Amino acid sequence: MADTAEFTIEGEKYEYPVLSGSCGPDVIDIRKLYGDANVFTFDPGFKATASCESGLTFINGREGVLLHRGYPIDQLAQQSSFMEVAYLLLNGELPSKDEFEDFERTITLHTMVHEQLKTLYNGFRRDAHPMAIMCGVVGALSAFYHDSTDITDPEQRTIASHRMIAKMPTIAAMAYKYSIGQPFLYPDNSLSYVGNFLRMTFGVPAEDYRVNPVIERAMDRIFILHADHEQNASTSTVRLAGSSGANPFACIAAGIACLWGPAHGGANEAALRMLHEIGTPDQIGKYIDRAKDKDDPFRLMGFGHRVYKNFDPRAKVMKETAAAVLEELGVDDPIFDVARELEQIALEDEYFIEKKLYPNVDFYSGVILSAIGFPTTMFTVLFALARTVGWVAQWNEMISDPAQTIGRPRQLYTGPEMRDYTPIGER
Ligand code: CMC
């Protein structure tokens, strides 16, 4: 591509540099466009706008490629661990053995939460959605850890990052325990990151808890698959919140709020609900017809992606993991049959082929999580737990970027022009 792009606006020519990244499409640097030509660009949903420079994650949606710091997601999911991926995203390179042990130890040392934080949970109704609790409790961390909120200090930024990654499983497990009326469990630092989370979630103080290594590995994989995903809605929310210099814990709480929506992290919950609603393979045709009907708001949940227009590489690993978990647990879940058949039918349907709609990461994750024993309301919480790594890494990258500036999109204003105020009695 040319190294400049030219625009003609009302007969005037303007020339702007075209920047190349290490992979992916070039970008036209239009930073000076408004100053030069007094026009904005219009791009609702940011479908063609790069909001930042980033070296963390690369996605080629057409080819179904997802790389973290250059490493393909399937290699990481098969060969690495969530803790190692966290290190990679935060630090840019895979750790040496010593670096990895240090990192794991540091995260382990931060797994407990301030004892006073427990009292916050009591303020919530028992039937509160755990994502509502997560938004509140993670935001409240900003009131607990004052010694790591000076974002101009790289050391404090690192401590805040480690705290968030380490405490998220404890906070998530507490949200679950609160909802079912069981006592909170303190972390057991002899266990792995995932093993500890499983014990805090499914264990009880009255009994020993044995971590099932197959489930531990499956959860670790699910966490890897959700660790980061470039500039998605929640990550962009974290960056935008953080661009004002806001408290890091509050920024992550903003990300959690955004993730909760059904078009984003809430989709796995919606996908499983949909599979249950379909119930049996013979009902699939009816739902496919509804998804294609322009007058019906129904969409096939777990299908389609803003970026992947070929296949979602995470969905492949998720499907394999689902089969392994169901086999280990001896679960013969008819919902898995519905999922498999729905996938097959949709992949052969002209509508889905033409619109490039493929199963996404959320399609199979609900089946796995419910087989493990998580209620649907916890699905997005698990996504938030894993994505905290990406949010924190992206937030750090942004704050350390010398070109960082407050995010401030503009608009195409279509409201009334200036008019005079009329007192209420004269209207
Ligand atoms: N079922 C039926 N039709 C669909 C679906 C679907 N799941 N997704 C998109 N379409 C149609 C849509 O109606 C539109 O048709 P038309 O061109 O005739 O108006 C066309 O496909 C393009 O859709 P879009 O909404 O413009 O695509 P988008 O890139 O803006 O939306 C999406 C992406 C993920 C929001 C959407 O595909 C969707 O709502 N999927 C279901 C929810 C879901 O599974 N979300 C999880 C995303 S992956 C997890 C994550 O990363 O957060």
C-alpha cells in the first residue's frame, strides 16, 4: 500500500501518512484531519478505527488467527498454562523457569482479600447476579489498596496488576458462595491458580476437597482462551476509563460492567439458555428459521463475531475441551448433542455461510461449565476472571505509552440547532 493517503474535501487535497504494523492492515493516521479540514470521520461501533497502538494480541478475523505476543492461541491452549500466558501478556516474552516460579509465587502471595471486604458481600441480596456483585466488589478494591494506586509509579502499577489477577478467583468464588449461602473459603496456596479457585468454589470447610486434574486442566484452558482479545468492547472500556488516569481497580470494574452484556461476555450464558430452550435436535430447524427471520429479534447465541469471519480459533479448542470434560465426568448431556447438530446444520445453511456466521468461543463453553457444576449466572464471572489478565496488561501498556492521551471520541450531531429558551408558562 502507498505510504500516504489522500483525501479531497470540498476541492482541497489533504495527505496523511499510512502506518504499517507488524501484521494486519495498514492504518491511515488521520490525527490531524480535524485540525486541517474541520471534518471528523464517522465510524459507529469503531468498525474501521484503530483506537491505539498495541503489541499484545493480533487477530486476523478472515483467517481465524489469534496470537498473543506472536504465539498462536491453539499452541498456548495445548502446551502452556494460564499463569504462563498471564506472564507473557504482561511482560511480552515467555518466562524462564526462574521467572515463572517467581511470578507464580508472587500471584499466590496476593490471593487473600482484605478481611473487611467480606462485609461488602453482606450488603447484597442473596439472589443478586454474581456479575453485579463483581462490579461492586472489584470497584471497591480501590478503597482497600491505596498503596498501589499511584499509576505514575511503575512499581505500584505492577503490584495493582498482580493483586487483581491474584484476587479475582477469590472474589469470584466468594460471589458464588454468597449466592448459595455457604461459608467463604480462604485460599489454599499449596494449590495451583485454577485448583485454588475450584476448591474455593466447590469445597466446603467441613470436608477435604480433591482437585480433579482433568477439570483443572480444562478450566486452565478455558481461562487461556479468554485471557485477551485485542480491543474488544470491555478492553476498550478499561482503556477509555484508564485514559483519564482513573484508579486501576475502578477501571477493571468498568470492564466487568461492559463484559456483562449479552452481545459480549454474557453470550455463553445466553447460548446455554438457548440450547436448553431448543431442547431436542428435532427443534433445531424452527430456531434456525427464527434466526434468519428479519422480523424476529432472535439470534443464534454463540454464533457470529465482530472480527472472526471465517472461524473462531478458540471455538475449536473449546469443542475438544467439552468432549474431554463430558467424558471425564461421565455426563451424557443431550444439550451437547443439540449443540453439535445445531453447529452442523448452521454451518451448511446458506444464510450463515453468506453472512460468515460461525460458532464463537461461547458456543461450547456453557456446556463445559455447566457439566463442571457452575450455574449459568457464573459463566460471565469466569470470563471476567480470565479476561482480567488481558485488561490489566492492556491498561499497563496504555499507561506506559508516552503518547497516551485521554480517549475522547467525537460525534455527528443531529440534534436541534441553537434556539432560545422559552419559560415554562409560555410553552
Ligand atoms: N444469528 C443470526 N443472525 C446473525 C447473528 C446470529 N448470531 N449474528 C449476526 N447475524 C446477522 C445479522 O442479523 C446481520 O444480518 P444483516 O446483514 O441481514 O442485517 C449480519 O449477520 C451481520 O451482523 P452484525 O450484527 O452486523 O454483526 P456484528 O459483527 O456487528 O455482530 C455479534 C457480532 C457477535 C454481536 C453478533 O454476531 C451476535 O449478536 N451474535 C450473538 C451473540 C454472541 O454470540 N456474542 C458473543 C461474541 S464472542 C464473545 C466475545 O468475544 O465477547
